Amino acid sequence: MIAELASPILKEYLDKRGIPLRLASKFCKEALYKVGNKAVPVIAFPNDKGGYVVESHQICDVIGTRTLSTVKSENPGKTCMVFLHFMDFLSFHAQLMKDGWTGSLPVTDCIILNTYMQIGRACKALAGYRLFTCHFPNNARGEAALREMLSLTGCVSWGAQAMSKKSAASVFADYLAKFEDGAEGAERKVANG
């Protein structure tokens, strides 16, 4: 059963993660996930094959096929953000809202890997973009994933920006400014933000 987000348990979970319900409701649904003989509510984020990545305070799994999730912006363009998990995608946009962003969400096209095993598929999906940013965990696996994406896409890196040092809105403004400054004739670029 897939429905609108309504469970008090899931609302509390989102609140603890700093994600407003109105933001989560724009991209997610609620599903019942069977654990033994019991069905528990989970947040369900759609993927590109009609399945759902599901998460709650106890569960992180997939209903259906494990694959990418692609979220198109209202003004699709030549830029794309790549996230590992849908909660990272939601957290980034929640931070934009907190920083005063009043534009449409998502701010640009986004690809959510849902697992590092989808890097090859994501690189194929990035073929039409001039610039993309990777928002991966700041650890050895996240850095290895970034190197793999650079290798598979043939992109160059213009560096990393730590979200803890700048607001999400500021990082996004820098991202667009760098793209606009060197868009014509520039190599495809990637940043790990």
C-alpha cells in the first residue's frame, strides 16, 4: 500500500532529521513494509523502475528493483546534482529552505544513486549535462565513488566545498556561478560538495 505521508512515527523521524514534512511530501510517499508478521510504516522514495527505496528509524531497503532515482527540476538544464541516498537529497533541499531559498525545488536535475553500485548507470545518465556535483559522504568510500565517477565520465574536478563551512544556498550560488563563468567551451566538470 502506497499513500501520502501521514504516520506520526514517520513525521517524528523526518523532524529529527531536520526535513520539513511539506518537503518530504513533495517527493515521498508512505508504504507499509512487512517485518515478520507485522507491517510497519516507512518513507517510500520512488526509483526509475517503479520501485521504492524505503526508510524509517529501523529499516532501509528497496521494494521492487534496486536502481537510480531521477528527479527533474521545473527548469531542466545542463546541470545536475548527484546524491548517494534520498535522505541526502532531502537534507540538502531542507537546508536550502532554511537558508531562505524561495525558488522551486529541486533546484536543478538530481540523480540519487540509492547504492554505490549504481555509479555506472548514473554516469550514463549524466552524459547530457555540462556540469554536475556529487554530494557523497565525506569518507573513504565517498571519495572512491567520486574518483570512479571522474574516471567513468572523463570529467575534471574543480574541487570540494564543505557544507559545514557554507550555507547550502551559498554553495549552490557558487556552483551556478562557476558554471556560468566557464560554460562555453569548458570541459565537463564535477565537484564534490
